[in-house]
Amino acid sequence: MCTLEKRGNLFILTIIGDDEHRLNPTLIDSIREALHRARGECSGPSALITTAHGKFFSNGYDLAWAQSDRSRLLLMDAKLRCLISDLINFPMPTIAAVTGHASAAAFAFAMAHDYILMRKDRGFLYMSELDIGLVIPPWFVTLLKSKAKSPVAWREVVLKAAKLTAEMGMEMGIVSSAHVSAEETVKAAVELGEALVARKWDGEVYSENRRMVFVEVLAATRSHETGAGGDDEKRAESVAKTLSKL
């Protein structure tokens, strides 16, 4: 499902294959395992780059897999929240090299990185829920607000379901830089990663500072553990009704 390459002090996590890279439990678990291995192999200042092969960075949740049982959506939500928490707690800078479409849950996955670098010749960031009749989970909105401070950006992403190009993402402060191709995007991510590694920051100090910045996001990702499961159940029921119409 994904590979992890150690290149000097850089870790490059690549979602492999030419499919849509739908975020089902198998793929999420594979990504989390790669992050766990990177933690174990880290021996000094490091940085993580996440990228993907093919047309899609990821096309969001695997709704076809979830269609037969609404509890599957709750499982995907729970696992993605854990992945977001992993990235916020990760002991090194993180860079998403978005070389294809990143929709819905994958948009959230990309935004959980410290930096998003994106190709500008194709692909977009897209929160598709409004277009297919779903309510966006509160934890994603918290994540969006932590990354894009402008109410205009919140409106475009959540209330307009805009398909953001790299240039649009830069204007909103979501995307750090735009590049002419997939290869140039990954190359720029490597250059940024190397520059960050050269600062020789302590990884645990870095992650502690990140946790302080995104404390509200961490709290939101844990809300299902503290009695807020009713909203999840309502959303699962809504999703089940929507899927039955697709």
C-alpha cells in the first residue's frame, strides 16, 4: 500500500499504485505503520515527505467499502483521526508533496502535515461532502481553521466545495508552494526537507511545540473518546442514506 525510503536524514513515504488510493483501514494502517518505522529509524534531526504515485494523492474515504455497513465509516473516521494525531505528534517536520487530487478525508490528511507542496499543472484540493450531501465532521473544520485563518477560505472549502488549484491554495495560505510537475513537486519537497534538517532541531521539542499550536485539533480528534459519539452515529446514518442513493 505504501513504501518508506530513508534518504540520508529524510524519510519519503509513498502511497504506491495507480488507483485512487482510497483511505480504507488497510491503507491507513499501512501509512501509520510506515510512520512508526520512521520513528524507530530516526537517529537525529530528520524530516518526513509524504507523496503518492498516479493521478490521485488520495480520493478520500473508501465509500464503496463502507456502503455495506455503516459501522465501517465509523472505523475509518476513528483510524483517520489517529493518523492525524500521529502526524501532529510526529517528532520531525512533515511535508505533503501533493502530486494529484486530494479529496475530502485526503484533504484533511494533507493538511495535517506542516507544509503542503502541490503541483500546479493538474490536481486539486477538494472537500466533496457538500456536493454529495454529507455533513463535514467537526474535527475537520477545526483542522481547516487551524491552517487557513480567513473566513473566505472556510467558505470556499466548506460552503462552496471549491476545487482548489495549487495557486488558489497558496492564496488561502493552505499550500506553501506550487510546482510545474509531479517530479518538480517532490524535488522541491526534498529541498525543503533538507533545509529543515539542516536547522538541527530536536525532534521531541519540535513535536511538543506543534502540539501546543494545534492543541484544539488534537482535542477534536479525540472527541469520540470522550462521549461525543452521538454525532458520529448521526453522520454514519446520514452517510448510509447518501450512499444508498449513489
